Amino acid sequence: MTDISRLPGPQSDKWEWQLLGACRAHDTDLFFHPEGERGPNRSNREASAKAICAGCPVIVECREAALAAHEPYGVWGGLSEHERETILARREHATAS
């Protein structure tokens, strides 16, 4: 009999958490800045996106997926692009030390 214990599981199991995201009920424009957006407009939009993330049942899964993928754009798991860059830089520095 073939041993299937080492085969990867279905990929849908890996990403199924996305179906539970609070962001699914909102326009994606809220989570991704338009080109050239700066200052209060950007801060206010990000704060609104983060407020949605704060009540999301899969915020941890979303955040970890975005960090693992080095997601360069948008608010993911309650973190902005800059916040993710900072976390990743700290992780790289910690592993290099």
C-alpha cells in the first residue's frame, strides 16, 4: 500500500482562513492606498482598515501570511506596509546577530 503520510495536504486547507476575513465585506480600496496618497488621507484610511482588522477572527493568520510573503502593499493583519517592513527588518537583524 502507498504511504501518503508525507504528501502535502489540500492547499485549500492552508488558505481557508481567508474566507473568514472581516475585510471580505469591505471595498479593497480601504486596504490599499492609491498612488500618491500621503498625510492625513493615508493615515485616516489606514486607521479605518486597521479598525476592521481589529475585530477580525483571523487577524493572526492574516498577519503571519503577509509577513511570510513579505507582502509589499496594503494593510494586512492590522499592519501597514511600514509596520511589516519594520518587523521583518527586526527579525532579519535578530537572526543575523
